[in-house]
Amino acid sequence: MTDYPLTSALMARGTAFLGSEYAILCGAMSWVSERHLVAAISNAGGFGVIACGAMTPELLDKEIAGTKALTGKPFGVNLITMHPALFDLIGVCEKHGISHVVLAGGIPPKGSVEAIKAFGAKVLVFAPTLALAKKLLRSGADALVIEGSEAGGHIGPVSTSVLAQEFLPELAAEHIVFVAGGIGRGDMIAAYLEMGACGVQLGTRFACASESIAHPAFKKAFFRANARDAVASVQVDPRLPVIPVRALKNKGTEEFTAKQREVAQLLDDGQVDMGEAQLQIEHYWAGALRRAVIDGDVENGSLMAGQSVGMVSQEEPVADIIAQIMAESEAALARR
Ligand SMILES: Cc1cc2nc3c(=O)[nH]c(=O)nc-3n(C[C@H](O)[C@H](O)[C@H](O)COP(=O)(O)O)c2cc1C
């Protein structure tokens, strides 16, 4: 017996794939998705994912061990493809027998998918276009996350609703596809499940859960914000392509514009090449997010948040958030 029979039936392929009770992933959020939030999500029946971000292999090793001490349920690890020690990080996942690895931040480099599958873990990937999604699934990826521009953090240009219409009819029957970006209520989960998604991934909705270690000032900024406050960064220089980041407007948003000008100047002067320029931009974000999440500097730090931030109004335990969105999904499906 399940409390949410209609939703659970539509999530069945997703829960079988993840090994969790509900096919609700908490997307990895750098600095936020550490052992406490990840374990809380998995203990509540969802699927937590550790954000490795810029961690060294030693730090990831500790974080996985710390998470295992807090939960016996399955959880995943999110690795950024451009991390210089990617293969060492994969080795750490192998050492711990991690069951699911999410590769984010770009096309997985040669051999990475194979290295993960070699120790029996499942690989989840992101793909910005349908053609690339098909290619990645053909070449060994086990599941796909499609993430629209409503999401918090690094984003692509296309909205979740359009991606869902493009990808799900083509891929959902044969492949495991999770939908992310802008999901704040269960009604939306029901809709994507009915379109063939196996489950969903949420970030913003979980960032301020009671179990999240984010600074109280970071959480307060989320509770106060409306959807329109979560804006995408703008690219200042056409020669310096930067992946847009969605975050709450603050002084840090403006500082990012200045940072881009500074890096573009270094590029002009031949002091850095394009790869180094882009790495500097990414380091800037990691540092700025840390300032907001850990230090609570909500003026100068980066308050990465999706548009669903308007639906986050108070601190709640993860289990309550999951119960609420599952009940909303169930009610929506029962009304059909
Ligand atoms: C504060 C914050 C940090 C994030 N950091 C990462 C990250 O390190 N790696 C990643 O793949 N996605 C990251 N994301 C994206 C989330 O994993 C998730 O896909 C996204 O939040 C889903 O959209 P939503 O915010 O509309 O729920 C981040 C999102 C937020 C809000």
C-alpha cells in the first residue's frame, strides 16, 4: 500500500532506477547539498545528491563517508565534467560503491561514462539539445535530466515546458528522463509524469529546508524573494561566452558584470587564453556562492535561486516538503 498510488504508479520506473521511495531528486547545489541535506532527502524517501563542485578528491571522500554515516538509503554524487581531477573523483565514488553519478556542466569527457559504469554505477547526464541527448544515451548514459531556464544556478536558454515537449515524446517511452527547473508544486510534477517523465529534480524548493546548512540570512533572502527577483546573469562581452547563472538580484550580480569586464581585458591583453578565462569565471561563482551560503553575505555573495523561489516562504523539514508535493501531485491526478 502506498499513500500516493497514482503518483507512485507514474514514478515506478524512476523509483526502480533510483532505488528510492519517490522519484524526486534533490538536484546537487554547491555548498548546500552536503551530507546533512543529502541524507535528509534520502531518509525522507527522495534521492539526495552530493554536490562535489570544486571539492578535492580527499574532501569528496570525507563527504561521502559523512553522508553514509547519516543514511543507509541510496544517494548520488554530482561531478562537474570540467573538474581537473574528474577521474580521481570517479575513483573516490568507486571506492565507496556509489550507485549513481550525475555528470554536470558539459559534455562528459571521453572515457568518463565508461569509467563510472565499470564499477556498476548508473550515470545520469544533462543534455541541452535532443540530438545530444540521443547521442549520450546511445553511448552509455543510463538516464537524462532535462533542465529548463527557470532553474537556479547555471542554466541553458530554453524553458522547462518547451524542453519537456521536445524531449519527452521522443525519449520517455524507452529512456529514464527526469525533469528539472521551476518545479515548486506537485501539480507540475503530475503534469510532467503524465507526459512520460519518470520523476523530477528540484533544487530551489529544498535549499532552505530545516536540514539545509545554508546561513539563516541566505534562507531569509529566499523567503522574501518573488519569482521575478531570480534573474539570469547577462553576458557583457560577445567574445567571452559565459554560461548564464540564475540568482537573486543583489550587489553581487553587478560585481559579476565587473568581473566579466576584468577577465575580457585579460583576454584582450593576451594574459589568459579562453579556457583559463572561463575557468576564472567559474571560480568566481563558486567563491561568490560560498560567501552567500556559508558566510551569509547576501549583499556581495551569489544567491543562486530558481524562479520557483516565490513558492518558498518558510523553513520546513525535508519530509514535510516531500509529503506536500506528493500530496499535491496525487490530488491533481485524482481530479483528472
Ligand atoms: C544554490 C544552487 C546551487 C546549485 N549548484 C549546482 C551544482 O553545483 N551542480 C549542478 O549540477 N546543479 C546545481 N544547481 C542546479 C540544481 O541541481 C537543480 O537542477 C535546480 O535547482 C533545479 O531547478 P529549480 O531550482 O527550479 O528547482 C544549483 C541550484 C541552486 C539553486
